[in-house]
Amino acid sequence: MKMHTRKIFGHTVSYTVLILIGIAFAVPALWLFFAAFDPTATLAIKLPEKWTLENFTFILQKDGMLRGFLNSLIIAGGTTVIIDVVSIMAAYPLSRYKSKAANNFSLGLLFLTSLPASAMMLSTYKLLIKFHQIDSIFGLIMVMSAGGTPYAIWMMRNFMNTVSVDLEEAAWIDGATKFQAITKVLLPLMLPGLITVTTYNFINAWGNFYLPFLMLMSADKFPASVNIYRLYDVHGLVMYGQVAAYSVLYIIPIFVLYHFSQDNMSQGFSMGGATKG
């Protein structure tokens, strides 16, 4: 009886904690949704007295806002493609040619992911000045790609480790080149892992505020993550409804991406790619 009571008490505590955590996440989301359709929104959560698309209309018509979303797509897409290509090329020898040096190099990559971007910003900034890439979307993409590549290589290597090299050797015997074996055998088999890495890097690049804010000077080059500060008045006045509407538009691409990739991401993480060493 005591054991049964303890079990019920334990379940009650666990579910209570989970419910509280759920509420903590739900409250900001509810405010965001209600405020986006409320022209008189404040910091308080309340149903709009009049549901309207006025906030969205303002955002879509404001100069530079739509351009900001396009810039974000270019920056995040370009960064993701570069990271994917480089990480596949770098992860392949680390996965297929086992050696102590390869393991040490992989651990070194993992260490690089722990370095804060601010610690390297001064040297990076000087390098960009030397190559005339300040206020350049291309320069920003290169810096963001360099920052995301070490962890992507680590993840990609571990995903590749889950695919037996015997399958590639069989393709070689059948006359396939190494490139054909990688593209037609290895990558299709590790597709969930590839999609996981791609989604992870796209989301990171899409939500990055720090680097674009420091590196870009022209308003027409700002991505959506930086453009949001233009909705704040110089005197501190905030139009909360417009900020909420902008935020809703800003997160839609992430929701769409996650919707189409969630099954593959679940399979990717089940492959052990994020934790296996």
C-alpha cells in the first residue's frame, strides 16, 4: 500500500512539474498570437477586442521589412549549403580512415565549438577589413559558415559511422567511383542525419543576430533578425502588436522547415549522430 501511495505521489509530482513547464512555454506563445492580431496590444495577455490584420499589413508595407526576410533566406540558405558541403568532405576521411590522428582531430573540432564567437570577433573583424568584406553579405556568410562547420563535421562524421563501409566497397566492386559511392550509397543511407545537420544549421543561421548586427552597416542588407529593432522607437516606445506580428512572420519558416523535416530528424537522432564519438 505504501509503495502504491509513493508511486501515485511520484506521478503526481512529475505531471505537475510537466504541466508547469508547459504553461511556462505556452504563456509567451499565447501572448505572441493574441498581440499579433491586436492593434492596442500591451505586455498583458488579453484577447483582442477587435481581431485585425492591421499589424501584419504595417509590417509587410514598412520599407525594408520584406527585404530583410529575403536577406535572411539568402544568408541562412548560403550558410547551410556551404556547411553541408564542407562538413561532408571533411567528415568522410575522418569516418572512413580510422587513426589516432583522426580521433584527436575530431576532438579538436568539438573543442572549437565551445569557443564563444565574441572571443574571435576582433581577429575576424580585422580579417574582413583586409579582404574588404565589411558590410558584405558574402563575408557574413563566410564567417557564419566557419563558425558552424566544426560542430557540423563532428555530427556528420558520427552519422557516417552508422553506415557500414562494406556497402561502399560493394559499390566500388561494381565499378562505382568514390564520388558515386558517396552520392548514391552513403548519403541516401544517412539522409536523416544529413537533414538533421541541415535543419540545425539553417535554424542557427536564421536566428543569428550578433554577427549580422556587427558586420552589416547598410539597412538594405539587414536580415530579419536585425530588422526587428527598427520596430522600437528611439524614445523607448514599443508597438507590441507590430513586434508580435513581425515575430509570427519570422518564425513561420522555422515551423515549415521543422514540419517537413521532423520525421527525418527523429530518425537522425536515433542514429546516435549527435552523441556518438
